[in-house]
Amino acid sequence: MAETEAINVDLEIIVQGAQGRSKPELRLWLRMLSTTKLITAEIRRRLRNEFGATLPQFDLMAQLYREKEGLRLGELSKRTMVTNGNVTGLVERLEADGYVQRVTPDGDRRVTVAKLTEAGTTLFAAMAAAHESWLQDMMADVDPPMIPALWSEIGAVKSSVSSHLSEVAFE
């Protein structure tokens, strides 16, 4: 099975049939996961096709766009949930492309801060506008008043899940 076919398989098939109807929490989780996977796969495809960028690059640039003074690489790693080594690789690639610069504040070589360049800021602004448009496109068939209600309801699910996490989940 091709990678795109595997991504597009609806995970809800796992609980199809009579037994599935008696597992509402499992069905809800699989529906949220399936939806997230579909959206993520399409966003990845569009970023690659329209900007030659990856989703991790987009996520890293989004964090830097919000912090005009830049961020330490360790903080970028935490915010993007990417390992320190992978963040370094992402920053190096974006730096080679002219979108990010690394600086050492106050000459302290132990501290490296990544910042968007002017070209990086311009590129990210275009990517962010496209990203917003893509989400609107993908959700065009959802009744607009339903979106805030769904956001609130899924927030209740998130809150419940968060209140039942073990400490290990926060590492």
C-alpha cells in the first residue's frame, strides 16, 4: 500500500460493526486522530508543493515569527517538540537557505539564539496566510457556527484527558 493510501485509510474502521458502537471513547479518539492525520498529510503536501518546505520547518519558523528577538535552540526544541539534534539540523538548513540566522547574545558562545531573517519573515508570512486558507478550504463544508461549538467541546475532552495524565506524560 502506498504511503498516501495508508494515510487516507480511515482509522475508524478499527471499531466498525456492532462492537464499535459500544466503545464511544475509542470511537471519538479514533475520529479525532483520523481527522488530524488527514489534515496534517494535506498540509505537509501543500507546504512541500507550494513552498518546498516541510511541516517541521513551518512549525519552527512559526515559533520564531512570534518571538522577534529569537529563541534559544533548547527553547525551540521544547516548543516544537523536536529533539535538540533535529532542531539544530532544521536551523542549519533554514540558515543555509537564508531564512534563519544564528546569533550569540553578548558574545556568550554557550548560548545560540535563532532568529528569522527578513527573507524568513516574508516567507513565513506567505506560508501562514496559505496555511490559514488551506484550513478554511478543508473545512468549507463545516457549518461556520459549528466551529466554535466543536472547539469548546473538544476543549472539554482535552481538559478531561489532561486531568487524568500520569506524571510520565509530562516528560
